[in-house]
Amino acid sequence: MSELTLTLLRLGFLAILWLLVLSVVAVLRRDLFNSARVSRRQPAMAGGGGPIPGGRSQPSHQPEAPPMPTTLVVTAGSLKGTTIPLGQAPILIGRAPESTLVLDDDYASGRHARLSLRHGQWMVEDLGSTNGTFLGRNRVQDPVPIAPGAQVRIGRTVLELRR
């Protein structure tokens, strides 16, 4: 091989290595800045659902809503069998130690997804994760309502809301 060919191969290899390094830095930067941006908690919804201040409650003419899910269950993954009781507080899911459900999953981000109660309905939202959050087979972009029994997949971990 000529000296020119060898030099061009070295420069090409060096360029490919730099592209790899820069892409890793970009992914890390995006993951760090997204987790810092979404770390603010949303305030809980105020009002609604309680008794009227006069001591009487108004009769409801609406059909009764189906019972709310009471438990989040991990059905697949390294934490299979784990249950978390559902309350009013949002549930943060990810690898970060401050998450409500800390996943030991290489495909999960530090702050991967959040489950929150909005208008009497549990919603799942992806927090800018690298590998995505899936409800059934559909990738979650914006907050999406979760029906009891529907599967939410984060990496190799599968979650369900149960009554």
C-alpha cells in the first residue's frame, strides 16, 4: 500500500472515531438536560370530588365511574411481582435513585416516565427518554390515559394498573 492510501485510511478511521465520541456526548447531554428539565413536580389538582361545605352532598345524575385502579404491578422484568399502591402523588419511573420505581434496566433512562392522576384518570407520559415508553404497541409521546390492565413497557420492564 502506498503511503497516501495508508494516511487516508488513518484519517478516515480517526473521523469515524470522532463521530462516535460526539454522538455519545450528544446522547449523554440530552439525557442529562432532559432529566433536569422534567424534575419539577406538577402541582396536584385542587378541588372537585369532595363534599359540599354545607354538609350535604348533591345527588349525582351521572352514571357511576368504573372503580379506580389501586395498584401498580410490575408484570415482567427484573422487578417482576413488585407492587406500588396508587395514591394522589405522581409516580416517577426510571433508573435515578429518587424515582418512585427505580428500575435496574439498561434500556431505561434516569427519569424515564411518569404516571400521574389527572381529572380522575391515570396518565402515562414519557419524559424524553432515549428508548421510549410504550402503551401496548404504541409509543407514548404526550400524556396518554391508561386503562386498567393495559401494559406499559419501559425497556424490559412491563407495568400494569390493577384494581
